Amino acid sequence: MKFAVFGLGALGTVFATLLKEKGHTVYGITKRETQHLLQNLPFKVSGIWGEHRAVLDKVTSSLMDINEDIDYIILTVKSYDTKTAVRQIKPYIKGNTKVLLAQNGYGNYEIVSQEIGKDRTLLSRVIFGAKLLELGHAEVTVIADDVVIGQPEGKIPKEDIQTLVDVLNQAHIPTRYSTDVYKILWDKILYNCALNPLGALLECTYGQLASCEKTREVMDNIIQEIFWVAKEHNIKLNWETVEDYKRYFYETLIPPTSKHYPSMYYDLKSGKKLEIDSLNGAIVRLAHEKGIKVPVNETITNMIKTKEFINSN
């Protein structure tokens, strides 16, 4: 298969390296200022999935430089760059090219599918953690579950999606297909909203957050407010009650990721822009649309934005 990985941060580096190592054609799309640093550089993945190494077919800043049809564009940019990225991608989508979203938060699928069509847009839930040690070298630090891939409205045949799932599994990226991928994505939105901003602000791991009564109370309130918002917007979740989800959250999700720091923690440390608007900030926006109050999510959002502002000045 022919892949273009759009965004060569930690997640993009993992996808690109493992797919290329397995023999697929892989192009990397990155920012113009880093293109020359990555061209012909051996990409590396280390960590819990072992040591992997590959040289991509080309690293460029534009799909215009790739003179062949691509089977899949894997979009791994931060959510605040989604709209810009898909508008760069759109002119080069032709034939059977499809876009696989491998991103955090709410709104990415809505933006991309509106621009290029649902019949070309695949959604995924990625819940393995990776951090960029240096350009072209990512460390996989934790995995809570398989990557899950699907098309929320069933606009892409199951057999086509299953072929991609098989390719990713062969590349040692644990993956499965699901018709309920949108519900499963919301599982991760719940997970990230509860953990990421607190872990970033308090500079602690998921396990430390779960072990403290005070932070558990905050996380419980974040989760409760998300359930309220989902109900008002008729967003179907995998969980009938808040208590059902919290049991899964504390007993199943957190233990294997207990030593993990959120990516937002590393982004905050390095002075990068943060994805809060697609997480807790998105919950606040959705709540305002229905005239309901979500004070804990709003407070967390404001605290992260304040921290971001302070770091940038």
C-alpha cells in the first residue's frame, strides 16, 4: 500500500516507521522548516513495541511533491491544525484515496468529512501513548487498548476497512475494526478530558491523579458533565450510566497507563500550543449550545488557557 503520513510528531513517526519497515511505500508530510532535517533520516521507534528503523520514501512539506496516487493519508496533526491540514490535502485526493484520522478530541471527523466526504473519511481511536525523543525518533510508552478503525455512517465497505486493519496489525500496530468507532472515540474523549489537563497542570501521572481523593473528585465531575452534554446532544456513548464508565475508567483504563504522563504535559513543558479546545473546551462549547452549565470543564479549560498564555509571554 501507499501511505502519506501528514504530521511527523510522535504518533506520525510511529505509523510511518512501522508501515515502512513492513515494506509499504510511505511518504512523510511535515512543516517546511523541518523537512530538510528529516529527509533521508532513518526514522526510529523504540519503547514497549521494541526497536524499529526505516527510511521513508520521501519527506516533504506538500503532497504536491508526490507524483502518484496514495491509498491512505494518515492525519496525525494536532486538532487545532485539522482545518488547515485537510484544505491542504483536499486538492490531492483522487482515485480511491482515503483519509484516516488518528487524532485526539472532538470535531476532527466533522471537519474532515465535511470537506472531503464521509465516503473518504475513516475515524480511528488511538489509545497508545508515544513521545518524540527527537525528530524522527518516537518512543511508544504505553497502550491501553487496540487502535479502533471504522466509518461512523457506514459509507466505506467493511472489507476495505478490514484490509487496512490487517495491514496495520502486520506492521505490529494492534488494530481492530468496529462499527461503533464514534462511541469508542467518545470513550477516549472522556478519558482525555478527565486526565490530560489535570496531569499537565499538576505535572503528575495518571496513576497519581487516580490515587488522590481530591483529583478523583475533579475527574468524576468532569465525567459527569460530559454525560450531561452527550445526553443533550443525543450523542450515543458506550455506557448507560456515569458509574458504569467510572468503574471501567478506574479499574480497566488507568492501571496499564498509571505511569504515563499526558501528551499535554509534554506540550506544556515545551511551550507548544495545547489541544484543550478539542477536549474540555469542546465540552464547554457543546454545553453552551444547549444552555447547560459545565463549571468544572469550564474551569479546567480556563486554567489550561491561562497556563498557555503565561508560557507564551
